Amino acid sequence: MTAIETSRTVAVVGAGTMGQGIAQVALVAGHPVRLHDTAPGRAEQAAAAIVGRLDRLVDKGRLTGQARDAARDRLRPAADVAELADAALVVEAVVEHLPAKQELFAALEAVVADDCLLATNTSSLSVTAVAGALRLPGRLVGLHFFNPAPLLPLVEVVSGFATDEAAADSAYATAAAWGKTPVRCADTPGFIVNRIARPFYAEAFRLYEERAADPATIDAVLREGAGFRMGPFELTDLIGQDVNEAVTRSVWDSFFHDPKFTPSLAQRRLVESGRLGRKTGHGWYPYGEGAPAPEPHTAEPCDPPAAVGIRGDLGPAAALPGMIGEAGIKVSDDEREYGPDSLIVLPGGTYLGLASGAAASDGADGTYIHFDLALDYRSCTRVALAPGAGVDPADLRAAIGLFQRLGKKVSVIEDVPGMIVARTVAMLIDFAADAEGRAVASADDIDTAMTLGVNYPGGPGEWSRRLGAHWAEDFLTELAQMYPGGRYSPSRALVRLGGNRRQGGGRS
């Protein structure tokens, strides 16, 4: 793969936030850069803003004054598309409107050389459709940067139906030469990140609609129990509820209303009310001077049990018996002949089990409290509990005290199938497996995209390997029985992946 030489001109069309960021990246990498916008004077203003940011990099010691001066000399606003004729690469970052993009690329194709690489930074439109009206559609590729482009490393390199392999290779190599981390992706709705991330928002909103917990508690459990940097409610308030809901609806429409991508009615109502998040002063949470900070439900201190019984290895929660013993609570093997094979038995006889696709109240024998999945039980700082309908309050207090003795805050939520972290992680694993199975991207590129693009604490493929070959498949199969309709049915790719791992094949 050969990157475009730094002596060659890179043109950026669209001088908004993304266009400026992309232009700055190419400029710092050493290219002459032409910046064009149809709005009079906009390109000149954007060029001045870019130079200002370069000045701040010099002040912070991240760029030398000499490099800043050289970059400034290579940057030139362009009043007309004709001034981009010598470009080796043109990156489009204009409004997300298909006819506008098609019209722009048709105008570009009339002035640039036939070997000029054309790229669209679209995040929601089909790269194939953008290229559809071109004389040479094979030279158009998606280069999806993440905002802010100078800071975030991920670039999705998207091949449309007609994209030449050489064009995709050149785009990939160029992004890498610019210091970015490119990943390859087929032209699918949402590409990698916006396709696979949908359950992170959708499951939280559905749990809220089911009144499983309030937004602050759901956010806290996903942050402190699973290691996500932000919870979905606070994150969508930051993104903008209108923006996030529009992406969700676009992906749902593009997949012909597949139930797995169904938008949230609660979020729709939020958008209709004008509560769009931080930018309007109110979203899921209020903002502004005097606004209270979100407070998750946290259980009051309770006494831990003196001893517990352990049955089985607890699967993904296998670290707990050792942690319980280290905390000074006596641990013994439970040898009763009834109940599930993997659980903690409290002194009162209540079973404490890892969240499954069923509700705690659905247990066939005894009384159950479910505890939520944690991606790392030692490092997590919060665990959610969901008591079944018949749980004695004393046993619930014992369960709370048990996890508090382990150093965890505890949030008690309503008894819903799948709980919070387990349901979210299982769906993310399924979406990733489905994307890999449909050749949207490789498993490694998916994990890279989700960790770099949305700061997940790990990739879905990594979680699948850690949790066990068929954990997500079994979990979703059970969850689908609780919620018929197809939303939670495990994808064929996930079923196939689990089968391969059982037999010792596939990825280890």
C-alpha cells in the first residue's frame, strides 16, 4: 500500500468543524492543503482558525514554531472548485445531504485528474450512493474521521460497492501516514462504530422505559460496573439528543426497520419536547447554574453475611469466591441437590446468581437475587442487584452487605430480564459478531474501532473470548423468550461462532 506523497496537494471541501480538523491533520502531516467552501469568506475564516490552533500547539510545546510557519505557508483558501485541479486527494466534509454530495463530486470530477482520489467524510450516507453518479466511481472511498479530527485517532476507511481496491488501499495508507489508526469497513449503515454502538443506547433507554431504574442509576452501573467512560444518558446529552436519535433512526430505516435497531420512544419524546441535552440546558438531566448533579440510587450500608455457600464456578463471575474469602467471609461448597449449578447461597437460603436472560422471579426453585455482570469484578466499583418477588428483605440486605464488604457500591433495581450490564454487553457482542459474519469488518478492526472510536473499555470480541464461547448466545436465547419479536434473537453469526469455539475451531 502506498500513501499519497506529502509533496502532493490535499484539498478539503467544507470548512466547518470537521473540514477544518481534517485540513489540519493533512497540513501537520506535511501536505500542501487547499480549503474550499461555497459560503463566501468561509474558507478564509477557517484557514485563520486553523492557524490559530497551530499557534496554540506551539504554545503547548506540541509543535515547533518552524513547523507552524511551514504549515501556515502550505495552507491556502480556494474560492472556486477549479483551484483544486492539482489535488491528489479531495476530502469532502459538507452537509449530510446526498444530492449535495453527488453534485459536489460531479463538479470535482470535471476539474481534477483521473488519478485523483476522492473521499467522503459522511457518517450516515451510503458511500456507494455518493459515488453512484460519478464517471469513475471506483476512485471514491469513505474516510470517516471522528470529531475532533486532530485528536481522535480512528478513521473508518469505507469501500463502496464500486470502490477499487487500490483506492481503498491508498486511503488506508494515507490515513496511517497521517498518524491515524485506520480500519477497513464495507459500506453498511452506520459503518462499524455507529452500527455496533446502537445497543449501548437502545438497551439503556429500554430499561428506562420498563422502569427498571432511573437514568442516573443506569449510567452509574455502566460506568462503575462495566468501565464505560460515560453512561448512555449523559453521553447522548453531550452528543445532542436530536443528533443521536437521527443516527439511530437513519440506521433503523437503512436496515428496513429490523427490530434489533428499533429507536426509543422515550428519546423521541425528549427530542419533541426540545430537551436536546447540554446545548439546550436540559436533556435526560438538567444543566446550567444550580442544576443538581445526577444521583444514582445507592443502597445504605448493610451487614455482610458471616458465611456463604458456593455452587459451581460462577462462570463469568468466577473471581467472586476468592474475593469473598479474602474479605473475611467464610466460603463453603454448597452440596444441595436442587437449584441451578452456579450460584452463591446466602445464609437465609436465597440464591444469589449472575444475571441471565430471565428475571430473578422466574427461578423454578427457591428464591433468587440476580447480580449484574461486571467485566472485571475486582476493579469495578458498583454492582446492581435485582431481587425476585419473594425475596426476604433480610436476605436482600445480606446480599447488599456482601458486595459492600467487597468494596462495591450497590444499586438495587427492578427485576428485569438481563439487568443492565449483562444485557448491554450481550447485545454489543451479538452486533459485532453479526458485522464480522457479514464481512462488514474483521474482528480485530471491530475491536479497534469500538475502543478508539467510542472509548469502550474493551472490544466486543475481547469480551466474548473472556466471558466464554457461548455466554452471549445462551443469554440472548433466553432473553428472546422473555421478549418475543426478534430484537434479542442471537444472530446466526453468533450461533456459528459459539459452535466453532465449542468444537475448538474459530478464533481462540
